[in-house]
Amino acid sequence: MNAAARQNPVFRFAPSPNGPLHLGHALSALLNADMARGAGGRLLLRMEDIDLTRCTPEFEISALGDLEWLGLDFEQPVRRQSEHFPLYRKALDRLTALGLTYPAFMTRGEVRAFVRSEEEAGRSWPRDPDGAPLYPPLDKALSASERRERLETADRHAIRLDMEKALSLLGKPLTFVETGSGKVETLAADPAAWGDVVLWRSDAPSSYHLSVTIDDAKQGVTHVVRGRDLFHATAVHRLLQTLLDLPEPVYHHHRLLTDAQGRKLSKSDGDTGLAELRAAGASPADIRAMVGL
């Protein structure tokens, strides 16, 4: 564990305001607050609102009300990713200058069709830790003139990281420090498992991977406490930190709350929100008990 993490610990809770907060968010927020308090550290709040379609001021106001009701006190001001797109673009331009990005034009439907044709021909296709097929290499193989032509004619495109080239710049294997098991462990990071990840899309001027990595460094975050569902994404974040000469935080991936069927709680699935529990008479102490703290 680095000296900054020991001497000046900084924690952050970073929800996306695209729906009501639920018990899973409460667990993460409360755990961040408990760990920050125990370490004598700072606690920050960040709104990860790069999705300008689904994230709304109404959901942010609702989230702030829920967090205040839980008794959580975050440093001000709240950081909103939607206010920092130029910062993420600067990082993207740096990666592009290193020759590590390329424009990608295939739609999700085209990727599915390509993978289906490969598998029907008896060739297995790799998938990332979330189960999605890795992006095909067709766009990466385009010539400079072909790319220019596609950029002039395509309705929209993304910018992806050339994972093979990025990994070739590393002088040693990537690792990260993890404390989620209750002990300090140094674990191997395998960003190659994700293939050529998206860094920028036409409908969102950054990606989760890029913006969260830049924000954690910009805010001086030393301890990233988040759900186990993001454990494997840490490999991509460690790669970006290394390529962009950013500091490495300590990671703590906590247990996930699930429903009766073992499914992770989700805003998109309409799982019971904190506001609904609050309206039904639950107290902040009840919420702590419900999430096992």
C-alpha cells in the first residue's frame, strides 16, 4: 500500500443518476463512509453522469436526498462527470498520440452477426468477463484512407483502445492491491480479457473506463470501494493508469446484494429503492441492518 493511501486516505462514492438508489447503493455508500471514518480519511461524492440521455437532474436530486437521509456527509462540491468532458478528451488525445486508439464503426448488431458467422463456421469467439463478445479486428485493419472515408460517411462511431499495442508498451505485468477479502493482496490484472475497450462514443463523449480512471486521479482518490461486479474492470483501469502515468489506488470490491433468485439488485430491473423504503417507514438504522452493516 502506497504512502498516500496510508497517510492521506481519500474515499469516494460514485453513483450514476439514472434511476433511484437501492439497497446495493446504500451498502456501497455506507461502507465507503465507515472505511473513511475508520481510516481518518476524506469522503467524496461523484455523479457519474456521462450518459446524458438516461442521467437526469431529477435522479440526482433524489439520490442526494437519500444520502442525506442516511446521515452521510460528503465533502463539497459534488463532482459531476458531465462537467469534465474536455478533461477526458485530453486523456483520449494523449492515448491517440501514442498510436493506441482507432475509430470503430461496427454496430452491436454487426458484431453479433460477425460472431454468429464465426461460430457457425466452427470457430469459437472470445468473450469478456461480462460475457459480451470481444470486438472484431476488422476496423483495426483498415488503411488510413479507408478510415478517412468511413469517418466521412458513417452515421456514428466509437473510439477504441488497441489492446495489443497498449500491452506492448508495458515493461512488466500489471497488478493491483485488493483488500476485499479482508487482507491486503496483490493480484494479477488481465486487461487483455476485455479486448479493445471503448474509450469514446458518439452519443457519450467518454466511457466509464476512461472517465472513472481520470476522475479518481484528479480527485486524489486513494481507496476505491465498490461492488464485486466491477472487480474485473480494475484490470482496464490499471492499464489506463499506467499508460497515462496516473497514481494507483487501493481497491476494495465488496459483496453484492441479491434478490431471492440470486440476481444482483439493479435500478433497471426496478428493485426497491431507498425512497420507497423510506416512505414505508424504514429508518437509516433499518437500512444498515438490511445491508448487513
